[in-house]
Amino acid sequence: MNIAEELLGGSRLALSRAITAIENEYDNAVEIMQKIYAHTGKAYVIGITGPPGAGKSTLTDKIAKAYRAMGKTIGIIAIDPTSPFSGGAILGDRIRMSELTLDEGIFIRSMGTRGSLGGLSRKTADAIKLMDAAGKDIILVETVGVGQSEVDIVKTADTTIVVMVPGLGDDIQAIKAGILEIGDVFAINKADREGVDKVCREIEMMLDLNQEQVLWRPPVRKVIASQNEGVNELLAAIDQHKNWLSESGELSVRRNERIKTELLAILNEQIGRYILTKVTDSGKFNELLHNVEARRVDPYSAVENILKDILR
């Protein structure tokens, strides 16, 4: 049996090897994705994002345990900053969720951002599909927590939870930083801290001002993840959003948009590779390079010439 068949049969080792293959772009990566694709589209994807220090890992841990108690199987992708030396994830959320690794129904994978600025690894979407094909009911994607560039999660998740926390001193700034637009549910973590009501009021006020969210009004829930308080209420809010997505047809719209984005990204990558290999190997490219360097040709005209040659 090959990796794809073993993965579809429920092998954890095959799932791990498949994710490694797509992350490192091994020769068999595309073949694996082609074989498992027909078995995807069943899992529900929940994104967990928010500023650093908001307690995303602890909340992810508690959400996973709550879903497990319902008999669901869980995949967790924890996106971490990338080591400049090895290219691997450096925080290792699996260390912080070590209890979960003992559960056969939970599969955790840390992935490095590898230079991606949207808070997600470029290969996250493929890893989600692999976990989906392996039979996971719920896939939790915890982002790196980079604040203003945390918008990629919307293109990946069905429901996005934005985790906020009182006492960071920049509550309104965090709300203004584009995070307001991406949240389907807001979780105010560490709700035993002073200032929690102020944060709730500010978010509710900003949501009232946001005219774009007339169809779905994101609920705001208080949680104390470290003590497992408010987690069931948060799950109920996620369920509410899931039902609304299904009934309104928005789930289908979002998933269609995701497929479109993915096709364009693959096309972009393939064309980019083709151009790099075909163009840079030719003597004409070096000639153009010298002309641009000597200021005889500007870079825009040079690229236009290259494209004309390729399209011809």
C-alpha cells in the first residue's frame, strides 16, 4: 500500500508522512494530494486567531477536549514561527498540548509559517485536506498570532474564532487591525482579569458600527481557558454559526471561494516555476538583465518583453 491508501485507512504514521511530503515538496506530494482529494470536504474547519499572549493554545486544547467528549475525532494544526536555521516550527505547540498527544482520536501537527505573512503556512490548506481525508471530524487551525496580517485564516476556516484578552493595553488597536472583519465568534479569554467588561463593551460597540456584518452578528463570549470555564458556551456559539452557514448557503459560497483561491494559487505557482526555468536559462534573460542594470531598459518593459516571448 502507498502513503495515500494507508492514510485513507486511518494510519497516523501515513498522515504524518503525507504532511511532511507536502511541507517539503517531495516528489510524491502532488500524487498524494491527487489520490486523497475525492475523500475530502467532510471535516469542519475552525480557525483560532488573535494577538500573541491571548492564550490561543490553551483554548485550542480545551476546545479539542470538549469535542472529544462528544465523540468527535480532531485534527489540530498549530502554526508557529519558522526557525531561520532548520525551516521548522520553533515554538512547538505540541509541547503545550502534550496531554492530547496520548489520545488516538486527536492528531496534532506543528507547522512553520515558512515566510508566509498571513499568519499561516502556505501548505496549511493541503494539511487540512490530508486530515480531512484521514477521517477527522473537526480540524482546529491555531495561527501564529501576528496581529495585523492574521487575515489568511478566513480563506481557510469555516468558522474563525478571534481570541482577545483584557489588559494588553491595545484593545481598540487590536480590534481596528482588521481582526474585527475576520471574526465569526469572539472569545474574551482570561475573563477573570480586570477590564474584561471593558473589552466586551468595546468589541460589541465596534460590531454595532460595522455595517458589513448585517447578515451574521458575531457573538462575544467570555472564557477562562486555563480553568475550562465558558468553553461549552463558546462551542454553542460555534454551532450557531455553523447552522447559520448551512441554512443561509454561505458555507457553500465560502468553500467555492476557497477552491477558486486555491486553483489560482496553484496556477500562479506553476506558471512562476515554468517562467523561472524557461526564462532564466535563456541567454536573452542575461542580456535583458544587463540592459536593465545599465538603465537602457526599465524593469517593467523588460518583464513585458519576457511575457511577449512566452505568450508567443
